[in-house]
Amino acid sequence: MTTSIRGAVLTEIGATRPYRDSAPLEIRVLDLADPRTDEILVRIEAAGICHSDLSVVDGNRVRPIPMLLGHEAAGIVEQVGARAAQDGFSVGDRVVMAFLPRCGECDGCRTGGVMPCVPGTAANGAGELMSGGSRLRFAGDGTGVFHHLGVSGFATHAVVDRRSAVVVGADVPPEVAAVLGCAVLTGGGAVVNAGAAKDGDDIAIVGLGGVGMAALLTAASLGYGRVIGIDGVRSKLDRARELGADEVYTPEEAADAGIRVPLVVEAAGHPRAFETAFAL
Ligand SMILES: [Zn+2]
Ligand SMILES: [Zn+2]
């Protein structure tokens, strides 16, 4: 059996800009195969657009095409494979997707989260699910379509591996649950895992986009030391205040004030932001 779905499929890498005109993503009708034993069928409720999606569109991260994009999504479980049911998934659960599945048994997984999962990374690189192959085909000509990081969330439905989904409470709104899958775990994970923040630590966040704000929210929720937001855009500093920053500065103000902290998260990915962060 298959489910007829619609999804945004990337059919060309490195199309001419602006993409508004060249439209490298097409909304297509696809046949989605039923979930295998390790998999679940999810009706997508919300999906976020991430810079990593753009990196596939512009060829910065080379992936096989045609690929149904989207790796930050949440939805409701509609079918459950037998092994996935043993893992605790039930029809009606709200799930958030994880873009790097973990087998829990390989050398990478044995590093306690430091290194990525070996078979999970291989499946992502091949555009397949953990159990191998794709569940996606174009309706009509039957051409196979690749999965994006095991999620392919820019669609009405997705089949994902049980190791690519986490159940969240029904009270978590889907648009909030969706961003837990990439932006929040990237920014929040930097504070909790890479930064290993501990009580008393002042934490500075440089670059207050989606990832930076997620780091800031996480730092504020920990309640350890001062939470300091740094960005060149005044409106972002105001927003950071609303979200719990104790102090906010432009990069110049931070330098003038002689701000020094033990933990700095650089969330802009820009050389100037890195220089600002390094100086703190
Ligand atoms: Zn992302
Ligand atoms: Zn693994």
C-alpha cells in the first residue's frame, strides 16, 4: 500500500538565482510506501525552513536528487511498524523529527554524543532511511525520490525511522515542536553539551538569529549566571531582553564594556562574529 502525498522536491542543484524565478523546488504528487517494521507514518503539521535546506539547494552540501527537502518538522503518528511500536510509538502521538538518527550501537554512538552515528550518517548521505532504500516515488512515472536527512518534512506526510523521531507531549504546539528538531537542539545543545555550562557560569551568545535565540532561551532557562546577548541589530537585542537576557550589547559595546565570560556561543557563523566571540 502507498499513501498519496504532496511534497516540495528539489530537482536541480545550483539553479540560477534568484530561486524565486528559477524555482528549483517543485510541489509534486508522490506515492509514499507504508512504514516498515522500524518506521512510522507521520502526518506533518509544521515544518521549519533552515539554512541547511538552502545549502542543499545551492549545492554547498551535495545530496542526491530528486530529493524531498525539509529536516525540521513535527506531526501526528498515523501508522506504526511492529518494531517501532515496541519502542513506544502509538497512533496519535505527536512527534518531533531528529535529522541525525542514532542506532545506539556503533562506534560513533558509543562516544556518548560526541561523534555522529556511523550508519545514520551513511543513510543520510545516501538519501535513504536507516533500514535502507527510499519510501518515496513520483506518482505517475514511479521515479525514486531521496529522503532529506531521514525526515523530508516539506510534505503532507512522511515515513521516518523510529530513531528519527521523538514523542513530545500533546500540549506542545506543532510549530514549537518542529523547531526543537534543529534550531533548538543546535543552539541549546551548544550550551548544554559542547559548552557544558554549570551553575555560576555567565554565558554570552553572539549572533541572535534562530540558533542564537535558542541558545539564549536555553541559557536563561538554566538560571546559572548572567545571560548576555550580543548582536549588531538593535531589534534583536530588544527581543533577547524579552526572552530573558540579563544584559545585551552590540559587538562594539561589549568590547568597550570589557565583557569577559567563561562560556561564549558564536551562533552567526561569520568571521566577524567569531572575532567578537573570541575576544570575550
Ligand atoms: Zn537545520
Ligand atoms: Zn550509531
